[in-house]
Amino acid sequence: MNTQAVIAAEFGKGRMIAFGFHPEARKATQPLVKQAVLATAPENRDRPAKKPP
């Protein structure tokens, strides 16, 4: 408890996203995996990271 669920940061020349849980384990959170992959893709590096709603 009292830990971050998702952390996004710049790392070297790219971005990283770390989950403190398994988003692939539940159908409701599986879209987070796709969003994380797209957010860290090279073609999206120059765009600012989206803040969660």
C-alpha cells in the first residue's frame, strides 16, 4: 500500500512505464498495456506524455 500504481518517466533517449500491478491480468486494465507500448514507441518520443484522466 501507499505505492505508485503506474510510473512514467524519461529514460535515456526514450520513455519507460512501470506498473506496480499486472494490467494484463484483468480485462478491464488490458488496454493499459497497449497504451503503454504506444506511448513509449519511437515515433511518439517527441510528443509529451499524456496525463491520466
